[in-house]
Amino acid sequence: MNFFSELKKTFIELYHFTDISYTAQGTNVERTIFPYILESYTYSLLLLFVSLFIALLFAVLLTTGTFYLPRKVQDSVKYILTILEALPDVFVIFSLQLGAVWVFKHTDFLITEPYSVSGQKIYLLPILSLSLIPMIYLYKNTLMMYENELGKPYVELSVAKGMGKLHILIKHVFPNVLYSFFYNLKYMYLLLISNMIILEYMYNIYGILQFMSNHPSYEIISAGLILLTLPLSVVFFLIQSFLPKGVAVYDQATL
């Protein structure tokens, strides 16, 4: 009964979300989460979406470039990607932090701040850390999807007609893997959110997940999760609305 009572209370608080309050750390001052949560939220959201965009962009560019390499090199690339994909996220984040410190120690050149101090907002290293693991995953999976498409009759017909490799990859193959690529992005966004928990702790970033951890009430955690997943739902709904329908059939009929 306590569970259902708390659940009911949480829904009521979310309905009146402007009245959700918390006690500021180190004080006895009580204040509503809005607009104070928005600064942490926009910072975390910026890191998430920029990281996702970078992972997507480099995965497509690297995949396209890989098919210009000899077959043996392509196999080696896939083998290396399998090894890199198995690396723990904490190891990747810590290695990048340590790398920035090592460069500064030996050159006196600070590439980027390896740690946030006194609420300082850092961007380069967190974005690099967040985008690296998803980029490896997307790169590997996009390679597999491209290989699957390249074995289909319409691609063989394109080659027989003398079309260039880049034209075939971008004009015909890429549109046909868009749906699979799109659903991989959904998984990647959720992976980024889970990595963000580790990243905010290791870089001492005061993002929305840190805000939720410091004020762990049902209402604040629920509001924070809604704020994180709502943009995902809106953006992916818009993307799905504009994705081409029946591309493979269209390409084959045209060819």
C-alpha cells in the first residue's frame, strides 16, 4: 500500500510540476526545481546530442572510406573494432583523462580541462568520451549493413552499368540502411544516458543526472527522466516521419 501511495503522490507532483521542490545542498533553503534544473539539463542535453551527432557523422564517413580499402585491410578493421567494442566505458573515459594529463605534464600544453572545478563547464573531453564508444558500435554495425546491401542484385546491376563506388554507396546503399541505422541510434541514445552517469561522476560535471543523484526524491528523478527522454521521442518521431519509404524497391525498379 505504501508503494501505491507513493506512486499516486508522484503522479500528483508531476501534474503540478512547477511546485516540485528540493532543499539546496549545504543549506536549509527550499526552492522549486524550475528554473534551477534547466541549467544542468541543457548542459547534459548538449553533451548528449553533440556526442550522438559526432558518432553518427564519423560512423558514416569511416564506413564509406573503409570500402575503398583492400579486402584484407577491411577484415583487419572489423577485427580491431570488435576488440575496441569490448573495452569498458570507464576504461575509455579514464584513458582520455589520463591522456590529457600526460600531454600537459610533458608539453605544458593543456588540450582541455580533464576535470571540472567549482561548477566549471567543460565540453571537449566529455563529448569525446561520450561519442567514442557509440561511434565504434555504429561503425561496426554500419559496415555489416553495407556489406549485406552490397551483395544484392541491384548493386551488382549498378556496378555493371559503370556507376562509381561512391555514387552506389551514397545514392543507393545508404538510403536502404537508414531504418536499421535509425533504430541503432535509439539504442545509442540510451547507452549515452547510462554512460553519462559515469561521466558526470568522473569529470565532476554537475549535469541533470548529478542533480537527480544529489536530490533523490521520486518526483525529481521522474521529472529528470521525462526531460531526458522527451527530446529523444520528439526528434526520433520527426526523423521517422521524413525517412523514405520503400527505398530498396524504388532503387531496384529504377535500375
